[in-house]
Amino acid sequence: MRAFMIVGALTAAAACQAAEGWGVTREIKGEASAATVVAVPLDGHVFANSREHWIDVRVLDRAGREVPRVIQPVREYFFEERHASVKAKLTSVEQLPGGGLSIMCEIERTNALTLTQVTLKTPLRNYEQMLTVLVPGQANTWQPVGSAAPLFDYSRYADVRKDSVELPALTNRSFKLVIGQADDKVFSAYTSLTEESDGTNTPRRLFKRYNVESRPFRVDAVTFRDTERVAMVGKTREERMVVPSLSMAEDKHVKITEMTLDSGNWPLTGLAFDPEQHNFERKVDVECPAPGGWRTLASGILTRSRLPEMAPVERLEISFPETRAERMRVKIYNQDNPPLSFGASGIKLIRPSYEAVFIAEQNGYRLVYGNPEVKAAPVYEQGVLAYLSRGHKAAQWRLEAAPEGAVAYGRAVRVRTLLAKHGMLLTSLAVMAALGVMILRAVRHLKREERIEKS
């Protein structure tokens, strides 16, 4: 019973006691004078010594408090502009002393705007005008956002029209539009030829007539273009790492080349091959460890063709779902072909780049990882993702140099980890041992009583 009580107490203590310490603590290098979104690239040491799904990777501040973080692949972003038309309300129209026309308008929407263009809708054709856009300034004044820009329509000659003016990403909601001339003048020239005859001579007379039409420059509507710049996620940034070590064996009986690669517990998404041969085609399987043996991650065909008068063909990569494992195995099916040979850098691991993103409000942050007692990933707020999706860039900070050697855990951590993993088994063994001791004592007691009765 004593053994049972000891093991039970240890198991309860392991379940109740919080995880103490981390296998690795590394300082994050960077300066923040105000709240800053920070991205810290993770390196091979973090990959090799952290656990699946980053459940034991934390960012701590100077006081040792956890800071909400997001660990995500480093992606290439490209930006797309999305436009929406916003109609302005015309509030007043005034004819200016110099013959111009002033139009006051405002936008009634309450959400944020980024205005990059203004368009005047008019039913007129064949005109030339100048437009100046003004926005409210200080002391009830109006400030022009640029010089006067031309508007025109040359429908008489071709389908050429310009009824918009570009704006420098304004956020204002009230505008004053000044049109050069309130009355638009259209000039037309007509030529006619008249012939008169008196029976002998036929004189010709050429007449030119001019028509000047004055018409008001009517504006039916004023619309603005609201532009939103959206960050679109592109490809994940990848690294190609030379395999740290590998062993290769030829099975001539089944005609397979089998290679075991050291994959370092890195998150891998593929393998890149570069055999020394120039013309080949082979079926390939990529496997990773699984309970009871190996399981197939992906299968594919490696091929390279470099023949005269033909375009070169190469397919030398095998992709698979992101996997973390200490080792991987590659099987190349040669059939009756000679085996492929590989140089020192003939096989590379394709590893996506990862970064830890968080909001820094001070200095002195640390990245900690390597804790076998952590049971689940933390649940943090994800506000930084919205910040990045708007096209903003995170400040790039870096980790201090990784420590050398394998991560060592304290004896208490190892004991608790062993009990957490095998506690039920140890408890069962302790109970069986206690029962065995009790049965043995009972048997000895019965034998002793039998001897006493016989004597």
C-alpha cells in the first residue's frame, strides 16, 4: 500500500502543479518607443525543439507575463485596389463674378473613406472646361488640392471624353468644385458655295457663316471614387535546406533505392531532388514514422529530359502536407534501370518560413519554447491579423543566437512528464504490486497458523 500511496501522490502532484520553466529562453532583439506590430522569424532551433502546432511557444515580457502572439507562415503579399462609387449631395450652386461656377457638395456616409477621383456627370457634348477641387482649410477658408485640371468632350471628332479628375487620397467629406465658365460657348463655322449664271458667265461666290451658341454648363451629379487597398495573400516564403544527414541503401531484390533522411523535426512541405543523371523517370514514395512503422506522405514521379532538338523537361519536387518528424524515408523505384546517384546537396528539404507576430509596447521581450508539460496551444486574440490584412507592414525584430547542444530538462520536469504520460500504467503496477504483497503476507500468515495448530 505504501508504494500505491507514493505513486498516487506523485501523479496528483504532477496533474496539479503548473509547468515550471522552459527548455529554451531567447531574447528578442528590437526597440519599440510606442505600440508596434512586430514579426520575429523563427529558425531551425525553434523548429527542432518545439512541439506540434507550436503549443509550447510563448512570448514573454520583462515581467514574465505572456504576450498574445500569432505564429504564421511568412507570405508574400500583393495589393489590390477595390473601387466603389460614392454619390455626393449638392448643397449649393453659385455663379462667380469672373464667370465661373462654384458647386458645394458633401458626402453623407459615416464610414472611413479614401477618395481618389471626382467625376462630373453632364449631358453636354463638345466642351472644354477647367475644374478646381477645394477642401476646407483653417479659419473657414478653402484650400485647393491641386491646380485646375481640364475636362473635355470631343465627340464631334472622336469618342474622346474626360469627365474625371484624380485626387490625392482625400478623407474629407465636404468639397467645393470651381468650374472655369458657367456658360459654355460652342463655336460653329459653316461654308456655302453659290453659283449665279447670266447665260455667258457663271460666277461663284463663297460664303462663310459663323454660329456661336452660349449654353449653361449643367451638372447632373457629382460622384467620388472610394478606393480600398486590400492585401492579397500570395505564396508562402520557402527555404530549401540541405539534408543534415542521410543513409542510402540499394535493395537489388525489389529494385528500390531506400534513403532515410534526418528531417530535424522541421515543418516540411516537400523534398527537392537533383540527381546527377540527365535523362530519367522514376516513381517515388515519401514516408514518415507512424505507430508500428511508416506511413506514406506522398507519391510522385521524378523526371528529367535533356535531349537534342527537344525542350528540357524537369519535375524534381515532391510536395506533401506540412509534416514535422525526426526522420523521413524516400523510396525510389528503379525497376530495371540503373539507380540514381546524388551529390552532397542532391536532396533538399523544403521548409516554409514562420514568424511570431505580436504587439510590442516596450523592450525586453523573450521567446520561450521546449516545454513537454504543456497540454494545449494558448488561445489569444488575433487582432494583428486584421492589421496585416490591411496592407500594413510589421517591424522586423530578431532572436538572439540559438544555444548549442540539445535542450536539457530538469529532473522534476522529467519525473512529472513521465508520470503524466505513464501515470495510469504506474498506478496499475503499484496496485498490482500492493495486492501481490498483501496476498503473499496472507499466505505466509495462513502457513504460520497451520504450523502452530500442528504443533
